[in-house]
Amino acid sequence: MDMSDAVIVKSTRLKSVVWNDFDRIKKGDSCIAVCRHCKKKLSGSSTSGTSHLRNHLIRCQRRANLPQIYTAREKKKEGALTIANFDQEQRKDEVINLVNIRFEQEQTKDDISNYGSSNFNQTRSRFDLARMIILHGYPLAMVEQVGFRVFVKNLQPFFELVTSEGVEADCMEIYSKEKQKVSEVLDKLPGKISLTADMWASLDGSEFLCLTAQYIDESWQLNKKILSFIMVDSSHTEDMLSEIIIKSLMDWDIDRKLFSMTFDSFSTNDNIALKIRDRQSQNKFLYCNGQLFDVRCAANVINMMVQDALEAVGEMTAKIRGSIRYVKSSQVIQSKFDEIAREVGIQGERCICLDNPLQWNSTYAMLEIALLYRAVFALLQENDPVYTMCPSDVEWDRATVITSYLKHFVEVTNVFTRFTSPTANLYFHELCGVYLQLNEWCKNPDDYISSLAFKMRSKFEEYWQRCSLGLAVAAVLDPQFKMKLVEYFYAQIFGSGAPGRICDVFECVKELYDEHSISLASLDQGLAWQVGGGSRLPSSGRDSRDRLTGFDTYLQETSQSEGSKSDLDKYLEEPLFPRNAPGFNVLNWWKVHTPRYPILSMMARNVLGMPMSKASLDSAFNSGGRLLDRDWSALKPATIQALMCAQDWIRSELES
């Protein structure tokens, strides 16, 4: 073709990115597109579209060998598609081909296409998108939003956009693969697994049971993973809920590995825990006949006592809220309030503010600050006839006492949530402190205050009766405390009754140690049997049909009586580890001392992994329950479970 009179056309109408690689040349009444890399000539007519040009770029060998680096001027020349003109451009075949490219015959088997010097993988990109949605809790429908589609088109024109149904399927596939990985981890664990049970709600009123596993792995790291997020009906009985939990245990094949379960302190959970414990005990899967199995959330019992305290100060709280609203209702009243504060010598470092009724620590902060301005509110009522809701002196006095109770509960809860992975040994001394405070509060001469303290102590003692043994055993397995901490606090709490309770703790520790000793012996026997060609024992390490279990106990008792010291004896006799030693970590200590205490370290792995509290930093002070995200609430129950579990697993993987 004679190109002597050809002219290169530069037009702002050339929006497609393919024109970064072609020159549009006009010769007479026709237009041709010349590849800047191989100089091949193709049709450049506006009626021809750009699909044939794009197909050429995919096959162009010279272009594939060149890095696609655009200067700022070239990018500006290219012109990005904006949301404003997206609807108009979408109607054109050119744009449809751009955002919905199908490589057809040019597509390779592994779906990889060369885009400049980098590789673009459609499948990998789709799963990256799905993982991003799972990780950050984005709505699945975001993939169909105009802004997102524009962003992706300008970022990577070769990406074939997916529908919400498509990304849902990708999320389900990710869940399936991640579940297999988690299952393999749980199967290879050297110790037991403890579970927590939480109830969640969606905005439409649906309820979900969330089961979370907590365990200490072979590297002595504490791990938590959501195993199930199951939709339950409010009509489900306790028997049905217990069967749902047992079925989940069996689906994950961890029923033999279950050590304890942590519930909230509601009466409905009593029978559920009892039924699961009885089932596990019948199969001889639990240690100490299940004495340590039923655990109640420590943060939950604190929350229950807080609600009693807030109820007792309810009228006072309402008056404080009304007073704050009145002061802040106009600048004139606020100025008058500030002037009175200066007159009585109160500095304005902490300003009065309304609370969030759903966060009880927020209500505590409001009351604490309001108490500082007690005299100011009283003077405001004397000087402002409109303001009539100032609390009385009795109300102020009672609020002062109850706010001090709330302060103690805030501090304890902060300790519970200070660590991202708290071990079971961290709770005993804090809760003993709560018990001692409750005993003191019950001595208050004001009947109104003392009756509140008795009410709170009653709830705490119900919790203590159920959980104190597990708390104490965990404290004994802290080399900084051993039996000494139990002796110290029990003497203060129980007085003359302390020796008997201390003996109960020691007997439980000894029984638990003896059972772990038998388990370890059975495990060693099973490994030897396996090496010798025999059949493998169950993964729990204990065979419920073994007729020589009693013989193992006899051997252990007689060997100890003959003068050899057990792990437990050596551990308790040795000096305490310095309590203020910098950087002390109880799991690291047991990791280092496993060779010296092989049986006791096995026991420590199981006991220290018990979740004594389920509350995290973002939920510890909630007065309400856990709420599911609005966008995810509308999805199918199976999809919700997949998203919640996969999100937890992916986040755990990133954190580790």
C-alpha cells in the first residue's frame, strides 16, 4: 500500500487503551491501524471496533518482548474511563469487549496471558478478589457496583468481571480448601482441644451458634479457630442444641480430643453442658470424670454483675443523662455551667459527655466524670429554675459507691482483654480479688448498697462453684505461683475452711497428673505397637477397652512409693520462678522445660489452653449480644458459615 500521502490521526475520541500500541493513519477516505511494535497494518475504521486490534496485541511477539512502561504523559494521553461516562461507554461494543475479554482460542490451558512483561492470571485474580472480600467483610454485591467495575477496568482491562453469584462460589471453594487445612492441623495436634460457644444474631432476628476451638500447638503457641457458624432456630430445645454441638465435633473428628467447653453463665447452658459432658464421659474421653469440662466465661459473669450495678443506679443515670443533655442544649447554658465550674475550682480537663448505653464502660466513664461536677450541677439547679433534674445527695452518695464498683470491674475486664491469646493461668488471682471485694462490699452499712453487693456475690459464687477448680489448677501450672497462690488467696477468702479447699485443688492436680501419665504411657505403647507392625491406637491416646489400664496405675503408684519422684513432685518442690522476671511467658517456660517434665508439660498444654473468657477487646464491654454484619446477614446460612469461618482462618494465618 502506498503510504506517501498518509497522515497520522491524533484524536481525543480514541479512548481505548489499545491505541497506546497502534497509530491510526488516514489515507484518503479510509483509516488503518499500524502496530507500533511489528508495523503490521490492520483496519482502523471506527466501524471495525477494537477486538481485532486486541487479538493482534496478544499474538504480537515483538510487543511481548518489550516492557510496557508508560510515561506520565502517555497515561494522561490514554485517558481513564470515569464513572461519569461509564454508562455511555458501556453501550459500545468496544467497552464491552474491554471489560469482558474472553481469550477464546488464544487462552492458554492455565489461563495465563502475557500482558507486557508481566503475567495475568484470571483464575488467580478471581480468588484474590474473593479472599479480599472474605478478609475485610465486604458485601458480595460489591463486584457488581459501578464504581468497582470502573476501578477494575482501568486497573486491569484483561480481568473478566464476575457476578455476585460467581464470587460467592469462589468464596465457597476457598472455604472448602481452608477447612481441609484446618482439619489437618487439628488431626496432628499433640494435645487436647477446648471449645467456646457463642450466640450471634442477625438484623432479621436469626440466631447463629458459633463454635470456636482453642488449643496449644506443637510450637507451644495458643491458637483459636472458628469451626462452625450454624444457624439455629429459637424453638430448638437444649437437647437439640447439644446434638448440634456433638455433630459438629464428630464432623471435625475432634470428639476424642475435647478437653473443656466454655459457655455464658445462662441457665439454659447448664443442661447443654451436662448432656455433652455425660456423652463424653461415657466414652471415657474426659479427664477427672469431667470436673474441668464445664467452664463459664469470666467476662460474662463480670458483665452480669455490672448489669445489676447499673440497674441499682438506673434512676440516677437517667438524671445524669438528662442533665448533660440540658447543659449541652444551648451555648448559653454551657457557658453558664463552665462559669460555675471555674467558680468552684474545677478545671475543664474532662468534659461531661453522654454515654453509649450499649457499652457499659462508656456509662461508667459518664458517671465518673459527672461525679466530678456534683457541686456544679447543684449550683446550676439553684440558679436556673428550668433545670430541675439534679440528683439528690443520697443519689450522689450511692452513685459514688457504685461507680467505684464499676471501676473495679472495668480494670478486671481490661486485664482479661489485654492479651490477644490469654492462657488460663491469668485469671485466678484477678477473680480471687473480685471475690474479696464482694465480701467487703457486703459489709456496707447502707442496706441499699449491701443488698446490691449480696446480689452480685450470689451470682459470682454460682460461677465460682463451677469454675474455681479449673482456675486454681491453671494457677498451679504457672511456675511463678504453683500451690502458693492458691494457699495465699484461699486463706483470705475461706478462713478456717481454706485447708480443705486447698486439699481439693491438690487432689485434682494429682488425679489429672495420674491420668495424663497413663495417657502418655498408652501413647508410647501405641507408637511401639505401630512400629512393630500392630494396629494404631485412637488419636486420643487412650483405649476405652484396654483391660490393663488399672495395671498402668498400679505400676505408677508402686514406682512412686519406691522412691522415684514424679514430674509433679519435682515441679512443686523446686523454687518459684521470679514473678517480676522481664519477658516471662508461661508457654515458653513449658516449651523449654518439656524434657524435664514430659508428663506435666502434656497436662499443662491441655489446662493452659482452656478459654476462661470468650470476650475480645471489641466485645468485652457490650451490653448486648454479637451482631452479624448487615450485608452478610442476607446470605444463605451455608454461605454465612463459609464466610465467617474462612475470614477467621485467613486472618489467623496472616497474624501468624
